[in-house]
Amino acid sequence: MEKIPLIFPEVKVNLEIKDITFKRIEELVFDVTRYIGQHVLEKVLYDIDEELRLSRAKGELENRGKKEKYLLTRLGDIRYRRTRYIDKRTGKSRYLLEEKLGLKKNQRISLSREKIEMFISTISSYRGTKEQIELLTGYNRSHEAIRQSVMKEGRKIMRYQEHRIDKINRFEDGGVKNIPEIAYMESDSVKIRLQSSKKNKSAIKVKKGKKKTIDVKLGIGYSGREKRYVNGIKPANSLKDKFSYIGICSGKKFMEKLSLIAEGRMRLSSVKNIFFGGDGAEWIKTGITDYFPGAVYLLCWFHLFRNIKGALGHRKDEQKGLRRLIIKDKIDEGLKMIKNLIKSSDDEQRREALRGLYGYISENRDGINALNRIEDKLILEKVKRTGAIEPNIDKTIVHRFKRRGMSWSPRGALSLLKIKETIVNGEWEDWWHKNRDEKIELRRDKIKVLTAKDVLKRNGRDVFPLIEADIPALSGSDRNKPWAKLLREFSSIDYFTAVGTR
């Protein structure tokens, strides 16, 4: 079989001039083109099947006649007949046409059509996707059928991702060619509405009096910022070597997987300068300690200033004063200012909000101006503040998953989120043309990832008691004095190394 001819038939349509409009001409040409395309596809498939029948190896396959099949394509629904064979060695049915064209068993939709539906589903509702697909192709499929396809594809992506994480965990990954000098990591979470059903209620525990929501976590990593447009007028920047990871799981599990993905993407364990941005959530700070050793925690100023605005309300002068103190790294003066505001306020609700702000700043003071404590001036000149997570949360999750009236099951949300993650990571084409058909074998023997606390244990007991505490002098107004610098050197001793040499 060398060549198969594609024959397009001629079509002639007579139109009445008096009733003609451009819309009518456009629709007519589109319908005729789609109709011709369907018939050309059916004829080509028949010709290929016949060529395969005539050129097959004799004596191995028994011809059992033609069998009809339908396939939904970009041109609409086509029906074609292909030859069914019985393999004499195995006794199983075979279709040489489907094997030749790479069609899977029981496949009812072409990959190009499915790819279009998946992409539109990440930016529009399933009902909206149905309408837009009908507008694009002239043929509709129910929104429920599209949703089921998304669920199926999302599970495939999740399985492939688990396979990749497992390989990284076992040091079987090919490695990274270019290790960045500086790496940035950021994490945040957003709540989406949980779909009401008995199954979902048992899947996610909801505290009494709380709204039923799903906590979706997003992590991003990048090596810096670069110009988005080479000759652009405005100084628009984009994140360099950016990747995203989305999960619906506990904070500990999420940070563990994020660390492994970051290792596979940029070999994070070999990067000397790592900066991790967060909003002050406990699961982020604990995760940094456990899975990102050596990373400098940076509190996101967007969340910090939003909390200040929420606690001080319309008192703009106090807001500006407190922000000025924080930017100048006068944290103690800022906390004193909040204390005075608490004492002078007569509103209990306002005092409660100010107490919350006081606790928030106290617990995250090390991350507020952590860049000021970098002694290497060359690195300090290159480092930029984090703060890219919030727009990524909006673009990746909020715009699609938090629209009015929308609610989700955990499995349904995660399936669509994984498709969205593949698209924003720039892996959409690779997924359909390469990774989707990769053979996946998940090993049953699990490897436990050790945290910092696990390293300090032997046979379930602590090697020696380890107490972690903040030293105010190292981040306060005296941090640059000689005795504070000496104290900082003592406190920076790697206690993991100390355990091994004890």
C-alpha cells in the first residue's frame, strides 16, 4: 500500500438572489463542506481497509466480513464498515484498519475532536462548551457526554503524573540540564463550593456551621522574570520556566508532591538560593520546613496589606502608617501601634480584628522582610519579591470554578483541574501526541518521604530533644549589631549534620 487517493466530489447549489444574505451563504458553504468531508473520510477509510485486506499475511487471519462502526469527528458523525478478522493463534477478534490508524478499542470520538472539547471545557461551563462546539463544528454532543470525557481524561493525566512523581522519588528521572541560580516557589489555596450529595459529604469532613467547600491548593515554581514581549512598549514580564501543580489533599501531602515535582523540574535540591512565598498559612510554613530545607520564607505582601486593610477598615491614615513601618522593617513599632489601637478602640469587633492582625504579623515577622537579611549583595541584587501566586489562582481556578451557581464533586473538580494544569504548563500538545500513550506501571512498594522530624528519629524515638524557637534579636532593630551577627552564625548551624556527627 503506497498511496490512497483523496477524491473530493463537485457540488453545485443554485441560490435565489432575492433571498440571499451573507449569513445564509456562509452557513450553506459550511454545511456542504462538512457533508463532503464526512463522505471523503468514510470513502478513505473503506479504501484503506480494502488495501489492508488484500495485503495481509495469508493463513494467519480469518476474514469474518464487514462490521459497521460510528466515530464522532471534527466534521461530524461518520459511519464506516471495516473488516473483522479472527487471529488463528489467539482466537481473538482484530481490526487491521483500527490498528493501522491508531484507533483504540471501542473508541467513539476522534482525538482532535476530544482535544477541542477538553480545551473549551477549561474556560467555559459544560453547557457552554456544548453550544460552542456546535457552533464550531455544526454537530452537538450532550454536556454530560463531554463531562464524562473530561473525567476520564483527567484520571489518565493523574495516573501519568503519579507515575512521573514515583520515578522522581526513586531517582529514576532523567534529570535537569539547566539548574537555576535562584528558584522561587509559591503556594496558596482557594475554596470552591462542594456539590451536595451523600457521597461527597462522606468524602470531605465539614465542620458544623461551616459552608461545604473543597480546598483547592495551587503551587507554582519559576526561576525569575523575563520580558514577555521583546519589542513591547510596556514593561510586561512573565515568569521564566514556570510550572504549576494543583491538588485537593492535605497540606502535608500537597507540599510533599510539590517538592518532588520541583525536583523533577529544576532539581531544587541543587539550587543554592530558594525563596518560598506564602500567605502565612500554617500548612505552607510547616511544609517549607519539612520538604524545602534551606528555603527562605517570604510572606506575600498582597495578603499582608489586605489583612491590614481589613482590620483597620476606612482608617486610611493608620493603614499608611502601619504599612510604612512594615516596609521600613520596624516590626516592633508596628506591633506597638496595633496594641495602642486595640486599647483605644471601643468596638469589640474592631478590637478582635486588630488582635488577629497583631497575631498574624507576630507569627510571620520572619517572612515579612526576609530579603533584608540576605548578606550576599550579588544575590540580593538579583532576587525579586514573590507575589505571582494570586493572579495564577485567578486564571487557573477562580475564573472557571467559582462562577455563580457552580458546585463540584472532588473527583470532578480535580479531573478538570488536571486538564487545566496540563494546558497552563505548556504540555497540552505533548500530552496528546506523546505522553498519553506512554506505558505506565505504578509500583506497589511505596517509598516514604522523610521530613526533618523523621530524620531526627531512630526506632521511633528522638535522637535528642530538638527545640525550635525564634530569636527576636535576629530580626529586630538590633539584627545588624556585632553580637547579633555572631548569634546568627551560631543559630545557623545545620542540626541535621550535628545529628550525624554526634
